[in-house]
Amino acid sequence: MKRLTNFGFVLFFAAGLVPVRGGVAAECITLPRALSQTLQQHGWGAPGSYVAALHNLSGSPVPEAIVLLSGRQFCGSGGCTLLVLQRHGASWHLVSKTTLVRPPIRALRTRNDGWATLSVQVQGGGIMPGYTATLPFQGSGYAANPTTAPAIRAHGKPAGSVLISAAHCHVAGRI
């Protein structure tokens, strides 16, 4: 389990059980109830309607939740909505909401304000061919849109840990 914590792990939400992938064989674990409840209470989806990863973005002892929402309400031709949530005690709070996101979603080695920079794919909605955008943390969150500042168009594929890949979304029947 320590290996999963160090490298983050991808969660597929379906019926309260979560297959975990992260360099080891998939296994099912129970989704943290408080995270699932937070997502449902805010109208961000029921189990099965998103793909997520737990990864330490902030450098705190507790990993954050990176959640890629799916469905017509959260996705369009340019991509889907990405949430970053942080656990505070027994509850989860929204740190950031970014629209027009496509996987792969990576946590990069670079940090801004103590938080890992994220990278996402930008494509569709009139943007062809696609490109990778980096999202540095800006004081209270990540860019709301990866096509505008403070997001930065990357040259090549930035090195980092893949948190959510296109294959994960395809396997989950999303995007």
C-alpha cells in the first residue's frame, strides 16, 4: 500500500468499489465515503460518473483527490471538468475546478506555491491539433481554463506521474 501512496493511484468509481491501478495488480477498495458524499452533495456525480486519482499535490501528509467528471452536464466538445479536492478532517473541500480538460492528467515535478503543477491535454472545441497545457497552482487553485493564462502551452510532453490516462477513461466508458 505504501507504493500506491507514494505514486498516487487511479480510482474507477462503480457501485462503491474502486479498482486501483498504480504499478500493481488491480484490487477493489471502498471509496472514502466523505469524498463520495461531497461529490454527490455538490451535484458532481454519483459513483460511476467520474474517474479520479488520489495524489499528494500540496506536500501535506494527506493526498488530494483529482476527479475528472463525465457526462453531458460536465463534458463538451472541448473536454470535461476536472476537480481538485483536499481533505480537511472528515470532509473534502474544493480547491480548484478546471473545464475543457482531456486526459492524460499528470502531476509534474515542478511546484508553485508548494503545489505540484498539473498538465492536461487540450483538444476539440475548435482546437486542432491538440496540445499539452501545464497548470501551475496560483495561490488558491489551478487555472479555470487550460487555454488561457495562467495555463501555459507546453512544448512536448512534460515529465511527471500520470494520474488519469486516456486508457483509464476509455476502460471506464467515459469521455
